[in-house]
Amino acid sequence: MSLVMARITTVHDKGFAFAETAEGDSIYIAPNVREALKISRRGQRVQLKVKQVKKGLAALMPPSTSRVSWKDWQLGENQVRIPDTQPGSLHTISFACWRCGLTLAEAAEIFKFKEGASWTQSELAHVLKRGNSFENKWKLAAGVPVRGFTALCRKCGHNVGSIYPERYDDADPELSFPCVKLYHVRERDANDAIINSTVVVGDTRESAEYEISRLVSLHNPVGGAASGPARVQVRTTARTHELIQRAKAAEEQRDVAEEQRNVAEEQRRLEEQQRAAAQRAAQAAAQATAQQRAAAQAAESAALAEAQRREKAEAEKAKEAAARARAEADARNAEAHAREVEEAAARAKADAEARLAELSLHAEGKPVFECEAARGDFRPYPAEIQEKLLRASSARDPCVWQQSGHSYTILWGDDDNSHNQVNLRTLKQRCIRVIRRAGNVDALTTPPQHWACDWGAVDDDAPAALALHKLEDRETLVALQACITPARPDWLNHGPDVAEVSPPYSSLNLVGAWRVEHRHLWASYCCAQRKISDQIQTLKKTCGIDVHELRTSLDEASQRLPNATELQDGGNEMYLMHGTKPNVLLQALQGGLNERFSKGLFGQGTYFAEDAGKCDQYVTSDQGDERSPSELHARLYGADGHPGGRIFYLFVCRVMMGAYQTTHDSCCGKNGKPLRRECDQIEGAPQGMLYNALVALAARDLKKDPLRYREFIVYHGDQIYPEYLVAFRRGLAPVGLS
């Protein structure tokens, strides 16, 4: 079955008829179909739904046309044509579905007529429904073709136009979206056959033509006078159109009216010239008197101008003085801010020294004196004040000391929690408490239980402060292999940060591993661990701020490492990885990871990753040749020597993240942005209390941002302990541990 356009060739008295297509095929039309289609004469053009039968083509009974009887002037070649109109203007023509007669667009809903189509102000959802979607390559939104839908009549499903739900670039500014483009007539084939999507709603042709003539005469370009005949849709096989003639006649009438207006304007201009000549004569007669008056006015104007000049000069001086005052105020504010920063740094340094002194005193078994800085927040005194208070405590002797530019003394109480500090100038008192703990000479350097070192008799400055223990137990090696297994093997060997490109590979295979046991680095890390734990407690108790728990994709694998369960969850202590190069590996083993020798998109800090694929981007190979450091091979491999091939290294570190902040924005010191050297102030915390670490979040869209992995940045090296050194090879497939 298909739809064809045909011309009636025979109308028989018995009721049936025959039609012929443009290709010459004959179609039989039964009496009931002829009656439904209102076929009454030869030569009439009709649209038929046909099917192939034994004797040829036969017309079917279309359900829609059996219920709708259109008049000749609404269909075919001689139907009325719709002119183009100005957007947003008044319209008086409505449109209905050609197939079922349902009114689709009332006159008030029409925005404009253009090229045989009607644009509406809304989607007309009460009479239309969306059909198949499509992309219109001629209508673009930000360079992308807009998506639309076919508009289907809700009653019969006839395709009457297109629905555009979103605005496109060259749309009329006043047009609302979603909107509908309703087609009136369409040309379907090379024979210029015409079909209708919609028809004009009207009782008679005369009434419809009257409304169209009004549109032709009213809808000229904006500005009033006509600049040419209104454009009329001529997409038809008719050679002439009477609406064009009417438009031309209207244009001629407008030209005559315009000429009459020009004659009247010329007369008015001559009268104006005559009146101007009379006025000039009167002005010449009064000019002598006006000159005397003008001289007096000139003198007065000169005096006024001088006064205004002096007033303007004084205003400029006042403005310059105000600008200088603002500049001085800004400079004072900047100096005050700089002082605040310096004071915060000094307080942080003093706090760190006090914490270290406290740990040292605890290690020696001495009592520690702490002052209440805020309600419930006790902080230890610096070491020299601790010594003074300790000497005076046995006999309750008077003790006076200087701190932060003030003089203080102590009022001894009956027990360790009843002493008070007194400011000798303001007499303000603060509570002092004494903390007593059992002595332990190795409190700062006591290693974890699973370490192999014995530091009891080791001098602090001895080279034995560093010990490398090659790992042999399979459980630890399997855990480290799990740590360095990348989550996305397809990302390996790709990206702008790859330091050494290799032939294609998809796995990182463990070759060997060592546990780094360094007395000094461990002591420094323990101090930072204690300091950050105390800061988190202060945030929670004093400021009511909870530190969010930080989870990584490395947590599950790192939990299989020895003593991993001892990590401080509340302080966000965790294992993270850091890639390194052979030429700096010995320096890192001796002195730790130093943030002053590294920088990146997020400032001058030490960068870590939860995925070994990120670390793999920055490592370079140790090939065991003359270019490789021999001392490194001696420390790591001993008499066995380098295992051969390209070996890469990374650290699996303990990192104290503490209170952390997150960001998507890089800070690389460009465009006037300072190079980040520290985290930001914690909002709601005391001045000088900063975040301990920064987490750079992975990109939301890799096409716009190349940051595929999360990065963890620490700006103080004492928050890091490089516990494991891992050597690995790049390979095409995972290799089991021997």
C-alpha cells in the first residue's frame, strides 16, 4: 500500500471512476471510495491510497477522507496561498489538520508565516504529539545541529510539521521555545504534485482571501512605509497569483499617498523659510542692544568659569588626597596581614617546638607543664620555660618568665591541676596543669614491632640511623604487588607527564622490595603524627569541626601490609605511593622526601598517588650500566648485583593527611598566581591553624582536563615516612612471584 497523486480520467454513471498517475498507471476507484473523496469531474487531482490487486491498482477507503469533506479552494493547485508576515504580528487565520479536520493552530497562537509554513508560540501539546526525532543541519545551536521531532496530529497521527524544543542561533528573539513549524503545502515529486499538511480554516474562499489580503496590506517591514510588495508564498504550479496583483495595487496607492505627502512637506518647508527670514530681520534690529547685554554676560561668565575652575582644582586635590589615604590604608592592611601571617607561622613553629619538647620530656620521664590557651585546649610551654618551672616546682619557689612580650609568674596550687599563670601587667590568670608520664629514652624513635632494627645502642649521628632490609616473606611481597597493580592498565604509557616511554606494556611486575628503617625520619614523623592528632582533637572539642575520613583505592591492598591496622583512622594516616628516579633515590633514602625539591600544578609539595599508574608516569629506568649509580646497587643488591633489564622504583609511604582540603583548580605560579607552598586556613578554626594536606580531584571531563588520577599533596616532609622501596619492571602480562 502507498500514497500516490493521480488525475481523474473517467467518472462513470454507475458510481465508479478511474484515475491515472504521472507514470501512466491506471487506478480503479470503487463507488464508496469515490463518494468519500468527493470525486465529481474529470481532470480533478486527488491523493489516493492504493494497493496492488489482480487486475492492477485499486484505491482504498482512507478513514480520514471518509469523514472530512474539504472544499476545492482548500486543496489542490487553486487553493489560497499564505503570505509571509512580520514576527509577532497580529494574525487572523487558523489552521486545521488536512486529514481529520482537527483545529491545530488558532490565529492567536501563530507567531509568523514564512515560506508556506506557520510558526507557533508554543508546542500545542493539547492537539499535537511528538513523533520521531531528527537533527536539522541547517539550524545550529553553538555550532551543533539542533534536535527536533516530527509533529503528529493527536487525533489521526498525520505528520503536520516539526517541533523544536530548544532555541537555535538564528531564531527570532521574540519566538518562544518549544515551538512548532506547521507546513501548509508540500511539493512531493518531479511533477510538482501538491499535498497538504494543514488547511486554512474558513467557511468560504472569499472570507479566507479577505483575511489574506489584510495580511498582505498590513505586514510590511517594520518602520511604517512600505519598501516593496509584501512577499507571498508562490510555491505552486499556478503561473500567476491574484494576491500579487492586489499587493501591487496597494503598493501603487501607497506611492500616490507618499507623493502627496512630499508635496505637502515642500509647501510647509517654504512657509518655514519665510518665517525664518522675518525672524532674522527682527534679530538684526535688536542686535545692537543684544551686544551690550552680551558683553555684560561675557564678563559674568568669565568670573563664573574662574570660580568653577578653582572648585574643580580643589575637588581634584581632594580626590588625590582620598586616593593617597586609600593607598596608605591598603598598605597598612597589607602590612597587618603580613604580620598576621608571620605571627601565625611563629605560633605554629613555637607550637611544634613545644610539642617536641613535651615529647622529649615525656621520653625522659619528666613532668610537662601545659597552659590553657582556650577553654579545654592545653598547650605545653617551650623547653626553656619548662626547665624554669621544673626547677621551681620541687620547693614551690617563685618563677618569672618572659613570653610573647609579656611577663608571667605562677601561683602554685595543691595538686597538678590547680596551678595558675598570672600576667604581671594585666593580672589575668590562666589554668596550668602538669602531665606526668613514665620515662622512656626511646619514646621518639621506638620502631614498629615488625621492624628488624635495634636502635637501643645506636648514636643519633651514626650512619646506622638508616637500615635497608630486603623483604623475603611472601605475604608482604604479595601485598606490595597488589599495591602496584594499576586499576587502568590501558592508561599506562599514555599522557603528557610520561618521563620515559617504553614499548607497549599493560602491567607493573614486582622485582624486589626493601623496608626502610630510618631512626631520624621515624622520630620526625612521630612528632608530626602527634601534632596533627592534637590539632584534630582541638578542632573537634573547641571548634566543633569534624575531620572527614579520607578513603583511597589503595586501602584494601595496603591493609595486608604488616601492622597496617595500627594506622590512625581519626588522623587520616594511610599508605600512598610516590614514583622516583635512580639518580635521586639515595638522597631520598638518607634525607626523606623533601618538598622543596619538587613542584607541580598544585604548588611546591610532595605528590602522592593511590594508583601506581600515576607514579609510573614519572619514573625513569635503572639499566645497571655505567650510567647507573654504583653505590645504589651496592646498598640494594649487594654481591648479587643489578638483576638486569630496565628496573623502576617507587616508594610506598606512610602519610599523615590529617585535616585535608580538596580542589579542582591548579596553582602553578602563572598569570600572577603565587606558587602554593602551604594549605589554606581552616574556616572556623583559630588563626594560623591550616589544613594539613591537599587532595586534587580527578577531572570530570578528560577532553577538557588531563588530570585522570587523584593526587595527594603534602607541603611538610615530616608528615611522610617512606617505609617501603619497591623495584618493578614493565611487562605485557602480570608475572607471579617466585
